[in-house]
Amino acid sequence: MEGPLKELAKLEKLTAKTAAKGKTTATNDPLDSLLQFLRQAKDSVENDGVSEEVVAELVQAVESRKKEVDDRQKEWYGALARLGKSLDKVG
């Protein structure tokens, strides 16, 4: 029964709001920062108009946040799969 408990602890650690390591962050953090960036970009476009620089920054921000979310989901699903395998071994 210790194996499933270890995997559950790992899963809880991955889904926690605050990260213990610098590498892992909550999925909400990149999304919140993206929303904030998009609001700032909207204000900038409304005031100054659209420029290639603003569009390039938007593309880069969206791609980087998407990568962060994808990486985070991979970690989460991996931990969930390991938990399921541990439970299968016990049961």
C-alpha cells in the first residue's frame, strides 16, 4: 500500500498551488500571466495601434505559455498514470 501512497503524494505535490521546485508551477499561473499580458497588449493596441512588435510579442507570449501548460499537463498525467499503476498492483 506504500507505493500508491507515494504516487498520491507526488500527484498532490504536482497539483499544489505553490511549487516546491522552480521547474513545476501550477497550470493556472501561466494562464493568469497570459491573461494579464493580453490585457496590457489590448490597452497598448487601443492607445498606440497595432505594430509588428506588438504582434511578435503576442505570438511569443502565447507560445511560451502554451508550452508551460502542456509541460505541466504532461507531468500531471504522468503522475496520475503512475498512481493508477500502483493501485492496480495493490488491488
